[in-house]
Amino acid sequence: MHALRRIHHSLRPEGVLLDLHPQPEHAGVEVWQEGRVERLGHVGQEEDITEILEARDRLDLVEREGWYITEGRRFFDLLSHFPSPEDWLEYQAREGYTGMVSKELLASANRLLATGDGEFVVREPIRASLLKRLPRPGSDDPSPGFGALPGK
Amino acid sequence: MSDSIDPEGTEIEVIHELVDFSSKKVLEVGCGDGRMTRRYADRAALVLALDPNADKIERAIDSTPEPIRSKVRFRVADIADAELTPQAFEVAILSHSL
């Protein structure tokens, strides 16, 4: 919440905020090999999903309070490609990410990748929201239109 | 390793659909290793990119190509206590950072 208000303070009156965060779903795990896609399962990330839902609540709240208004939204899959499951695990550890997959899934991926060239791919659904900064009633915000929002 | 994330360019395509960065001053919160910053900074006038993780900021600085170095400032900082000029930016980006 504090972050959203600080950003509001640093944005010009006509400014926009672009928020990108994952959908509250488990990312998919795939092996891509010779033009085929094998869907093996999902990344276990219950903790992340809880945090995402909390983040959405914070965004919804600042919008209800009149700090911003959503002007556009897009959904897409962010694909991350790795030569092997071990490379993905190394990446997760380096970046401090907590999502994990089962040993069985890792073994399946390694079995498939041992048969030829391929990639370990993680598919993460993302929501991108464009929010327009609104003047903040009750503050010293000099934005044009201050106080001109009925019901705010 | 950054190149293995979204090599398809889907994310930046969506971002450009939503935001016009042309000659804009941009505040990026949670820039990480600068993966996204490097993809839009060429269009912006100036970018201030923040991340609380010093290692990631070091990687971001090291991997920023020369042509955009003059317009991007990476800083180790948390939005909660970063010193920011009021009403200085036209665009803010929050990437996985709420």
C-alpha cells in the first residue's frame, strides 16, 4: 500500500502506473523437444499465490480509494527456457524464488531430455494492468481536476 | 541467463501495447537484473530503476548496453524509503513487486 502511495506521489498528474504480476495460479512445467510440447505438471507455489492475492487486494483498495483508475489490462504467458531442470533450480536459488516441483516431475523431465536436444520450459501466466494516476482528494495534490470526481 | 526469460518477447510486446515510453521519464520499481529495463529504455528519456537487492543491481549495471547507459540509473533502494522527487515521472512500472 505504502509503495503504491509513494509511486503516486512521484508520478506527474497525467502519469501512469504499469503493474505486472503473475496470475494467482501455478506456473506450468513443460519439456519442448523436436517440435513437441510435453506438459509435465506445475510448480508448487502456494506461498506465492497467497502473496499475489494480497497484492491484488492492495491494488484494488488504492483504486477504490481513488488514487488510480485501471485503463487497460492484458494477460499473457511468460515463458522461461532452461537447458535442464537443474539449470532452472539454480536460477530459482539465485533469484530467491521459492516455487518448487516434485522429484517425480524433475525425473520425468530429465528422462525426456536425455533422449535428445530439448528445453525445460516454465509457463507463468501474467496480468499486466495500466493504471492512470488520479488526483488525491484531501491532499495538497495540485493535479488538474482536483476535487472534480463525483463521489470520491 | 536473462536471455532465457521470455526470449519470445511477449512481455515487452504487451508492455508497448499498454505504454508509450517515447521521451518519458520512467520509474521502475523492482527492476531485478534489469531484464525488462534493457528492453524499453531505448525509447524513454530517462529511467530510474530501483531494486533492494545489491547483487541484482550490480548485474543490471554490468549487462546494460552502452547505447542506453547514459539514460538509465540503477539504484539499490526500496520504494518504501527511496528518495524520490515529487511528480517527477510520467510512467512507473511495478514488476512483480507489490
